[in-house]
Amino acid sequence: MRRIVLNDGTEIPVIGQGTWRMGERGGERATEVKALQAGVDLGLTLIDTAEMYGSGGAEEVVGEALKGRRDRVYLVSKVLPSNASRAGTVKACEQSLKRLGTDHMDLYLLHWRGSYPLADTLQALLDLKAQGKIRAFGVSNLDVNDMREWMALPGAEATVANQILYNVGVRGPELDLAPAMARAKVALMAYCPLAQGDLTGFKKLEPIARRHNATVAQIMLAWSTRNPLSFAVPKSSNITRLKENAAAGDIALTPADLSEIDAAFPVPGRPVPLEMI
Ligand SMILES: NC(=O)c1ccc[n+]([C@@H]2O[C@H](COP(=O)([O-])OP(=O)(O)OC[C@H]3O[C@@H](n4cnc5c(N)ncnc54)[C@H](OP(=O)(O)O)[C@@H]3O)[C@@H](O)[C@H]2O)c1
């Protein structure tokens, strides 16, 4: 599994595990816990969750999966915009930590921009970091203008990542947002790197997949993590697919592969607003 070093010096694997839709159905809890644990054993040692997922249920599933494994995992969660006031962010983080059964998160993100001033959320994140409740902070779904505003705030230079929708079929960020993030050394954390599992529109990747003795999903993951300071969090509750996703972290696409992908899935001709799911 390839690894990258974030701007605070922390090393992480390029592929982790998403948890959206986990913790929603009690009957699937054991399967979800087992899948996350198997993923960690396979090297997918970064877990992305949020207080929003399953209204706290996903964090509880992650908490269960982390028992005896906490120190092996880079743990990411997110505060809802509706909680992202200065006091609300601190309270939300403390409640997430309780559900996660840990005393700290490795990375805590503002899930998307809401109505609270960005400066208030940032101040709360700085306070949480000073208290050791989070090791680092970042944002999610911030487009280029919001990102510029965020990065201009005092203390924002410590921002580690912006988690955004990014996959072979969604390349708008390459025009403006991704280069701006790269200049600021803010990592691109790709969500929905597998287009939420609907791979029907990606048949043009099949020849590349055959050349690498890989699946289309693996090519999508190798592609979304091809640049320095980029990593992805595909979600799977299926052990076979988790194995596939982990192995994708070792695939290096060639310049010929990348040109073929550029031709089949071009970058838009002009800047487009950041898409969000
Ligand atoms: N910040 C945000 O606003 C935001 C928004 C959306 C998502 N996220 C985060 O990003 C994570 C990933 O996004 P996502 O879960 O929406 O979509 P995704 O990871 O692109 O796709 C997940 C779907 O793909 C399937 N899948 C997984 N591995 C596969 C493989 N190797 N081959 C074929 N299918 C595969 C999964 O099914 P099985 O489980 O059956 O394998 C699942 O249905 C989320 O879980 C969440 O943590 C963040």
C-alpha cells in the first residue's frame, strides 16, 4: 500500500475506508464491524466517519471495530454544519469521541459550510487541537472561494485536508480547487471514489484494468490517488471487495493509462462548481 505524508508530518495509507450508510440498520452491525476490522488488517488503516452517518450510528460501529485496534487506525470524523458554532463544535466532537470510544481523533473536518462563521468553527478546531482531542483538522466540500476564505483565517495554515467528491467521472476540481489546495499543501481526500458503486459508466477503463490484471474499481482507486497529497476513502462491507480496494493501493498507472483516461473522461472545458453528494 502506497503511503503519503500529510503537511503535519503524519503518514497515512492512500486508501482508507468510508462508513456512510453504516450504523443505519441494527441487523447489519456485526457485518459492518467485521468488515472494518478486516479492512484494517488488510492495510486500510484510515477510517472516515461522521456524526451525520446513521445519526451517530456509524461512529458507534467504528467505535466497536476499533476496540483493541485504536492505535493502528488514523481516525477521521466530521462535525455537521448545524453544530459548527464555536461551542457546538466542541460539544459535537466530545459526543463523537464518546461514540467512537476514544479520547482523540486524528483528523476532524467541518462536513460542509453552513451558516456559522468559518472563523468560529476554526477557533473551535484550534481549541480542540490544543486540548489534544483532535490531532489535526480540515474541511470538506469547500470550493475554491470558500477555501480561499478559510485559508486566509489566522491558524488555518494547519489545515490538513479538504474532503471532496472526486472520481474519474468528476474532474472539475482539477481546474481550480485541486491546484489551489496543492499550493497550500492541503491534501485532497477523495470521497465517492467509486461513484457510489455504480460502475456501469466506466467500461472504458476495462482495457486498462486488463493490462494491470485488475478490476475497473481498482483502476478508479489508483487514479484518484495518483497525485502527491491525495488519498481516497471507498466504502465496502464486503471482504472480497475490501481486498480489492487494498490491493489498488499498489497499482501505479502509466503515462499511457493516464492519457487513455484523459481521452475517455476529460476534464471539463471550463471551471464548474464543486459537486457534492
Ligand atoms: N464529505 C462528504 O460530504 C462525503 C459524502 C459522501 C461520502 N463521503 C465519505 O466517502 C466514503 C465513500 O463514499 P461512498 O460510500 O458514498 O461511495 P463509494 O466509496 O464511491 O462507493 C461505495 C459503494 O461501492 C461499492 N464497492 C466498494 N468497493 C467496491 C469494489 N471494489 N468493486 C465494486 N463495488 C465496490 C460498495 O458496496 P459494498 O459495500 O457492497 O462493497 C458501495 O455500494 C463514504 O462512505 C463516506 O465515508 C463523504
